[in-house]
Amino acid sequence: MAVKRWWSKGPNVDSVSHSRNCMLFEELRFYAYSIVNREREQGTFQSFNRLLDAYAHDHNNFKRRGSKMNLSVPEVSAIVKSVARWTWDRYRGTNRCHRGAMGLDPSLPLQEKQRLSAQRTHESRQRATESRIRAAAKSLIQMRQKLTQAAIAAATRLSRQIVAKYSAIVEEVITESISNVIPMATTKSKNVNYGAHQISASRRADELDGAEIENCLKMSLTLSHLIIKLVTSYV
């Protein structure tokens, strides 16, 4: 199957590689340009916004790209809001743009085009649902609430049965939350005269004294117990 590019000019992420926010913004805006005309004709601003939200969360994978952390949920939401509003209100494209969100080969039979279009619509809705569930799970964890199917269903306004089908997404969020727990120091303690003071974020593990390491271990256990509680409550 011959497929055209969605846009003549792709996002230039190399020029903004110093910033995760700029990289996601660059990728998201080009995706928005490719679907906005179709959504104006066949959808609504809300459906357009959901597609952008799903795309943004799917591409918020900077840890896999080599960065220390992904963007936070508020940061992603702010980028989506900015791109969605501007593109919907102002972007009109040019006559040089490829027509059709999928850029299918015009020689394909109509039945095949319809099948591919239906498949893409289903996948887009699925990504949007994944995005809503992922965002709700992260929000519940941040608020230290029980991570149950019922709680996620209430937050996303989806049925509990639908939430159950996306248990892998919830498990992914739980795993990410566990990986974000700061690794604790395991080196031997040092004897110092004054050991009770705040720990600077820039200090190395081998610079901590016994009292500081004990405090860190207590904090780690507290966070671990919280994550375990969230995991075991997800039914």
C-alpha cells in the first residue's frame, strides 16, 4: 500500500532537542495540522482535542529517548491546550498540502479506503481512551487515592468494563511511579559531629552521614508502602 506523508515538511526536533517541551510541541503541532481540516468537517473541537491529547501522551516517552524523566501531566496538558486552540482557530493550510488525513494512494479502491479509514478511526479512539485512563491514574496516584477501576471510571466517565480492558495502561503508570522513587544510598555511613540537617539535592550518596541515610531510608519505605498500597488496591 502506497502511503503519502501527512505533511510536506516534518517537525524539526533536532533544532529544539535541548527542551522536551519544545520537542513535544513541535511534534504535536504538525500532527494537529494534518487532522484539523478533517475534524472541522467531520468532528468537533472536543474530538480534535482528544486526538491531540492521546498523541501527546503517547509521544511523552522521553525516558525511552534518553532523558531522565518524561514531562508531567500538567506540562503535557498545557502543550495540548496551546496547540489545539491555535490550530483550530487559525490554521488553514495551503493548496500545497496533501489532502486527507491518511494521505492514501488515490488509486486504492473505495472499499479499501473506507476499511482503512474505519481502522484509523478505531485506533484514534482507542488512543484517546488510553490517554484518559493514563491521566486519571497518574492524578489518583499524585493525590494518594486508591487506584481502583471504580475510581478511574469515575474520573474518566468511562464504564468500569472499559477501564478493565485497559489494565495494561494502569500497570504501566504504576511501574513508572515505582521507577520514579529516588534510589536510596547503600554506602557506609560516616561519623560527623553534626548530622541533623537538610539534604541538598546535589549531594552524592557517599557524602551522606548515618542520620541522613536513615532519614532517606524511612522516606523510601514510606513511598514504597504507598506504591504497594496503590497496586494491591487496583481490582
